[in-house]
Amino acid sequence: MRKKLLVTSLSVLVMTATMAGYSVAQSLEQVDNKKAVAKLETVKENHMATVRQEALKADLHTTPAATTGHASTWLTRVNAHEVNMVTNRHEGTAQKEIAVDGKTYYGSCKGCVDNMIRNSSTRFARDPYTNNLVDKAEAVTFSDSSGRIWYFESNNTQASFLDLASKDTVYGYSEPN
């Protein structure tokens, strides 16, 4: 009788722990998505600021409709050699190559070169979707409308990042027609 009670108690304990572990893992994923959505919000705001700026430059008397457009238009793939990897800005022109530990990074000035060589933290960034550390020399680079660079582990993590955009997650997001 005691053995049966012990086995039953252990079974209940294992089931409870398993269910609790699942809910904890699910909660952690939701927290990570909230961080990614907050970053996506920044990308959207930079896009919208550019839309407003272009309307002002065109001397339009009415502001454009407040539509965000499809999230895929918020980031543009850029060549790594056009990125100043110290300032994390898209420069639009070829940057100086900086060789460190057999990998190639890019920067625009002597100070950038020295900083990249001496300060290892300048060689890494966080993927905004996975929050994993990414080596800038191996990352997939995208620029938002402000010229800020976003480093991704792969095209898949970039697509997953943009897939987070919906009316429920990004304030002011309007579904494309």
C-alpha cells in the first residue's frame, strides 16, 4: 500500500513539475517576444518619421494617411561593407576593412579601426528577435529608415522579427490592403 501511494505521489509530482515547467517556458517566450516587439516598435516609428519627412520635403499640404505599410518595408537589407560597425550606421559607401581574428569588420575612420581592434564588444550585437549575441562579421545586416543597423543571426530570424507585427502587438500598425 505504501509503495502504491509513493508511486502515485511521485507521478503527481512529475506531472505538476512538467506542467509548471511548460508554463514557465511559455512565460519566458512571451517576455522575449515583448522585448522584440518593443524593438520592432522602434523600427516602425523610424519608418513613419521618414514617411512624414518625405511628405514635408515634397511640400504636401496634407499629411499622408497614417498607415504603416507592410512590416517588410520597415527594414532594408544592406551590404555589410557599407556599414560602420562601430557606430552601427549604414553609411551607403564602402567602409575600411578591419581584420580581427581572421574576420572582416568595417569602419570609417582610424578611431573606428582602433576601437574595433581593441574593444571586442564592438564586434558583437544582439539579434533583436532571439536576443542571442551575433558576431557582426557573420550577421545579416538590415537598416531601418533612420540608418540604424539591425544585426540578425539569419534571414529567418529577421523574417520572424517582422512577423511579430500585428494590430495586437505594434501600436498604430495598420494591416496592408
